[in-house]
Amino acid sequence: MAYEESVKAITLLAGADFSTTGRNRFGKIGTDGKIELAGAGERAAGVIGDNVAEDRRCALQIDGVIMVEAGGTVTAGDIAASGSNGTVVTQASTAVVMGVILESGTSGVLVPVLFQPQGAP
């Protein structure tokens, strides 16, 4: 039962082509102020909400229960972290906490995450 709830978003420019890959993945703010995919273990500013080309306006979901693409098998109740290319994975000891996974899923499936980033960037 996938769902989104109480999602808040801001709009920034896409720092890469997200037309095929980007939506429903963790995003960070690059040094140029544009949205980039978050890397493995990095702190994300939110979840990319649109499939857009580079330098187009793009929603970055920054609060709420947000759908994120799983980067492997995840389990409800696991602590969420950014995996490679901004997917959600179960947090490893050195990764920044992104929130709590609310439903179990496997690679490529959208799972709801209670977005609550914590820790150092």
C-alpha cells in the first residue's frame, strides 16, 4: 500500500537530465544551487519530484512521507539512507540518516519514506 502524505516541495533548476532517471530519488543541492542526485551515504536535501531535462524547473520534495525508489531489498522500519544514484537503501554505519522506510520493497520498487534527514552533510 504505497502512499505519499503531507509532502512539501520547493522548486529549483535540475543540475542534470532527470527526464529518465531522477524522479523519486534522493537529491542534493550542488555548489551551483541546482539539484543533483545524492550519492551513496550522502545527505540529501529532499527527493526529486519531476522528470525534467537539465536546467529546467524541478520540484524537490523536502518534507513528509515521500516515495523513493529502492536500490535493493529494504524492510519496513529500517533506517533509510541514500544509495548509489539517489536510491533508498538500509542505512550503513557511516551513511547519513534520511528517515524511516515505511514499507518493505525490492530494487526498483517505490517505497514510502518518512523523510527526516539527520547527521552531518
